[in-house]
Amino acid sequence: MQYLMAIDAGTGSIRVVIFDTNGNQISMSQKEWTHLEEEGVPNSMSFDFKNNWNLVKHCINEAISEAKINSKDILALSSTSMREGIVLYDKDGNELWAVANVDARASNEVKYLKENFENIEQEFYEISGQTFALGALPRILWLKNNKPDIYEKVSAISMIGDWILAKLSGVIAVDPSNGGTTGIFSLNKRTWDSSMAKKVGIKDDIFTPCYEVGTVIGTVKEDISKEVNLSTDTKVVMGGGDVQLGSAGLGVVNIGDVAILGGSFWQQIVNISKDTTPPKDMSIRVNPHVISDQSQAEGITFFSGLVMRWFRDAFCDLEKLEAKEKNIDTYTLLEQKSKNIPVGSYGIMPIFSDSMNYGKWYHAAPSFINLSIDSNTCNRFSMFKSLQENACIVSSINLDKIKEFTNININNIVFAGGASKGELWSQTLADVTGCKVSIPKVTEATALGAAMSAGVGAGVYENLKEASKRLVVWDKEYQPNMQNKKLYDDIKEKWQKIYKAQLELVDKNLTTSMWKAPGL
């Protein structure tokens, strides 16, 4: 038997997963990691490449050990990672500085760029599909302004997943799907646009080669092979961004395919032609897909999964105990107790994430609106259901924005991530959107996508589309209740008006935004 290794560098942990060539998971090792705020640097989120490399090595060794295989049978490996996180290197390929995905230190730099270069964000967005909210340009400018000694040594840039491949192979490179999230990029050409860096006064000669996902960039270096128990014959293959490779792991590989990834954040993604122009209002993000002729329109809902976890831990101690006694998940129990609550949850309106407004991205203060003091209708079960409904409603609004500029008709949604395990949540998504909701039978879609990439590089699969067709298996589907959809359409319209009023309270400094992009 031969195997493929996927290395998944997520926001909260590093995972190494080994699959056989039929897509069966053989073993997995995972270690949590944390990203620390730098002393004296508000809203910073540094990536600790020294300590984190030790965690990567540990997980590689442990995954091989648990798989009980000869590591020489691992044909190839690839990686995927949180997007937006960057690593900067010196001329010898040594790491100098790195930040994780939602590092927001560069607020002053974003303001400087907007004030000194007229319409620059709009200009760059039309080319790259990205704004400055999570982009690399302001962060590198911050480094130039605040740590010039480090900045002067910078000779190369990569994403965090690429950093892992560089450590293993010695080759620093990027792919379009992850590299594109820096914003220093052309959607149409699927490579760096260094003229953007030159225009704002930062180095324009640091941009590493850009290879498509599935390209072999080298093999495991001899000195590293001894540390991680990998053969020097194992191919190191270019990976990609976690959402895009996760899409491939869910079968979302054709133009017009749609997925909602229900994790800590929720992403709503629609595959579009790479020639599609991003919307004029900058409301939606557009990223290169891992399929070379495609981009992805992406809406993002902030903290949907994290809000649900907060609600469970803050209010549902009794249900946690009951679920433990019954040997079921707490969310499953909460769904059982909430399933007969009517559409609209007795009028409760959760105020957490706004729909996406990429050009001016901020949220209202977290709250529940329209509560009553009738404990028969306003209780933790109706509030729980209202949170499920709200995540689906905000997702639906983001999909409406995508439909507006792509003219893609959406009838079927692939739903994945932790939220898709909830039967009530899945049915609610179908009812809110009016679409069939399909659930794939996969627990590690992102890692499976990275394994597909490794398999393409090893010649196991012809390309990612062929790998996806071969490996993705479907589990369940939910049909929409169109009567419920009519009710949700009214709720959706009302919620948008209420949220707008809540944003005005933030604008007046009466409440505190849940999150603001740098520069606002």
C-alpha cells in the first residue's frame, strides 16, 4: 500500500493526516498552537515559527508512528494553511518575521495608504479581489516603519503552509489560492503583481515563484528527513489555502458549485471563472481557487461557531451534564430540545456578525434583540435556535451578494464543517436559502484536499477534479421547506434593518464593535 501525507496548519492547531491513495484516513496527529500579541503592539498576532516548527515535526513523526507504516511508502506530501498569514525570510532562507491570519496591527498603515493614494484600495481590489483588511501590504509597511532592521534583511515572502514545505524541501514558493490572499496579486494572471508593492514604497523584489497546486517543488531534504522520519524520495508538492483545498476535498471543483463551511468562522463560497470582475462595491472577497481556470467568490461570517460555543459554555451547563449522561454531544441534545420551536424563535434577533462588507468591515456589539420576559418562549433553547437561524440568514445574505455580481443561480449547497453535523442546523440552512443542502461523508475535508494535491504531484490522480470525483462520498441531503423560506425572507429583511441600527450605535461610540478591520 502507498500513502499520501497532508499537513494542515490551521489557526488553532497543526495537524498531520496520512491517507491511503483511495482517500481513507490512516492516522492523524494534532497539536494546538497559539499566536501571541507582541508586547506594545496592539491587535498583533505573531506566528512563532521556531516553536511551531517543533510542533510540525512532532506531528509528522507521531502520524507516521500511529499509522504503523514504512515511511518510504509515503509517495508525496503537501500542505494547506490558514490564509493571510505570512512568513518573511532573509537571503539565506532563514525566517525573519511572521504573522498569523487575523493580525490587525497595521491600522495606521491602512489609514496612511488610503489618505495618501487616492482610490488605491479600490484599484488594487479590482485586480486582486482583496482589500487591506487582511492584506500583506499594510503589514509589510508596518514592519518597514517599526522594525527597519528586520525589514532591510527581507528577501522573500511565503504563506504559512508554504513555510512548512520550504522547511522540508528547501524551496520557498507560493501557490495562487493562498498567495492571492496577500492582495499583492492578479486574479486573472494567477501570480504576484509586484507593481502594487512598488507603488506604496515597499520592496518589489521579494516575491517568490508561484506554482499551481499539485506541482512538485522538490523532495524531502536529507538533513530534515532524519528529524521527521521521511524518505528523501518523498515528493514535496505545492499545496494551497485551507478553504480552497477544503473545497476540493468536498467536491466543489466546477464553476457554479457552492459550499458553506460551518466552522469557527463560516465561509460561503461560489466557484466562478477567473475572468470574473470583483463587485464594484467591494462587498465580497474574491480568491484564486485551486483549480487553475477558476476563482472563488467568498462571503465570511465572523465567529458563528465560536458564538455557539460561547453560548453552550455560558448558559448550558445542565445540558452538558445531561448530554454526558446520555453519551451524546451537547449540541445534539440542544437541537433535540429546540426542534419544535417555531420559525423565527419567537422573534429573537441575534446581533453578532454582519453580512460581509469587505471594503468597510466591522461589526455591531454582540447582543440579542427582541427578548421577552416570558420564560416559556424566551429561554436558552429558543436562543440556541435563533443563533442557528441567524448563521443561516447571514450566509444567505452573503450568497445573495455573490449572485448579484456573478449571475450564478444557486440550487444546491454543499454544507461541511462542525455545523453540518447538526440535523436541525442543516435543515434550517435549506429552509432559509431555499436550496437543497448536501452533506459529504468526510471529517477532514481540508486535509483530504491537501492529500489530493500530494496525489496529483505523485501521479496518483490526473488532476484535482479527477481526484475529487474519485474520493468524495456523499452522506445526507436536506430538501427545503418553501413555506418556511417565505417566513425567513421576512425575518432576513427585518434583521438587516435592525443590524444597521446597531451599527449606528457603534458609530456613535455608544457600544463596542465585536471586530473592526485595521484602519477603520
